[in-house]
Amino acid sequence: MSDITVINDSEQSSLVTNGLAKNGELYLKAAGSTDAGAIVVYDSGVWRTFANEAGLGSITNTYSVDFDGANDYMDFGTNTSINSTSAFSVSAWFNVYNITTTYPTICILKTNLTKGFVISLDSQLTAYRGVWFGSNQNEFRGFATGNSTLATLISSGWHHLVLTYDGVDPLVSSSFAVYVDGVNYAVGSSAVALGNYANVNYVGKGAYQYEGLIDEFAIFNTELSASDITSIYNSGVPSDLTSLSPVGWWRMGDNDSGTGTTITDQGSGGNDGTLVNGPTFSTDVPS
């Protein structure tokens, strides 16, 4: 058998462009690449997936954060690593207590009240039923799943949510995708350009406060692939995100011993979160 060479996406492309890819040669896709962990083989102009590692690896997950739905939240400061001209993804585990009378807000990433977006949940008989995101903290305009089956699913218990953006144009109808528990429920576009997310970055706070648990909140400056999202979901058990290179990863108590008001950023951005107005730690976690 041939030796296996580790390559990233750009190196894989260069092998073809420069005529260096060899038929039958095996390559291992590096961490952070599309299909990270896959072994690919070059076959007369076509890349074929030969094998793949079994997921992202396990972590010890002991804590989540409990938000009261009144006035508490997590502030994770300035974050300029994602914007409307670059691909990004947001990932969170949630267990919402009250989804029947409000639009509980998972997170806000905004420059001001008109640029940026809000991710919220909804189980009411509205166009926003399911998972919604939009461009204004106080005005529901944007993209929603509009899926009554999804709305029922997310109304209780732990679930995993991912929103991805391809970085091409936020007004294009296929720019965004929403995944819940590893399933792609919808694609869509934003109502307006998103701007730079620099000044207002919260978890659990919005025009409608979030009441319930949130865990393993993360931001990536890439569009996660469907296989990445499947690995993160991991049949309902959170995975180690290190190989996907998150720019922000707040483990909601783990690495902070479930005490204090600081949530250490385990991503590359170094934007530690601050718990405001007394959200508490819980040992109820996705499992």
C-alpha cells in the first residue's frame, strides 16, 4: 500500500492544478479541512473518499448554563472574525423551557440594531415557526424554517442547532442553512446585509429572553459541511470541536469548574464570556 500524505483543501486543489496528483495515491484530509479525517484517493481526475475516521472525538461534558427568561444572559464581547462577506457557522445545544408564548433568543451577533442577526425559536402558529433568524433585534424579518414538525420537536428536551452561511451573498436564497439534530431543515436568505459583528454579542438575550439551558455554544469562520454537523451532533452527545478550529467555543461551565461568572473561550478568538444578572450552572447536559 502507498504511504498516506496529509493534505488540506488548498493542497488538494494544488495537486490537481499542478498535475501532481497520482492515480491510486492515498491522502489524509487534515483537521479543519472539508471532510477532515477522510482518506481520499485520486482516480483519473476524480477524488474518491476511501475511508473516514469515526467522528471528532469525545469530551467530558458536565455543565450547561441555565437562563431564567427574565434578564440574565452571557455577554461574549467584541468579535470581528465573521461578517457578511465571509463564510461562518454558529452551533449550540439547547433545552428550552418556555417556547409557547415568546420567541426565545439563542444568540445575538450584531454591529447595531439594524446590522447583524438574531437566532430565535418559535412554536406558535406564525411564519417563523421552528427556527428563525433575522436582521433586527426588535423586528421579525429574515429567514425562518416555517416547519411545524420542527417546532414540535424543539419544544422540549436537548437539541443541537447549527446555522451556516456560505459567504457569497446574504441576499441569495440559498446563502443560509439551518440544521437541527444533524438534519437540514431549510435554506434561505437574510432580509438585509448583515454587516460586521463587533459590538453586541449575547447568548440568551434579545427582544425576547431565553428561558432554559444552553451548552457548547460555538462560532466558526467557515461554512460547516453536512458531515461536520453530523459529527458535531454525534447522535445527541456533544463532540470535541478542536479539529474544526472554532473561533469561539464556550463550554458553559466546563473548564471553569461550574463556578463564577466567566465562561472561558476555548476557541482561537480569546473572547471570554461574562454571565450577567445571575444565570446559574446546571449539571443537566445533552447525553
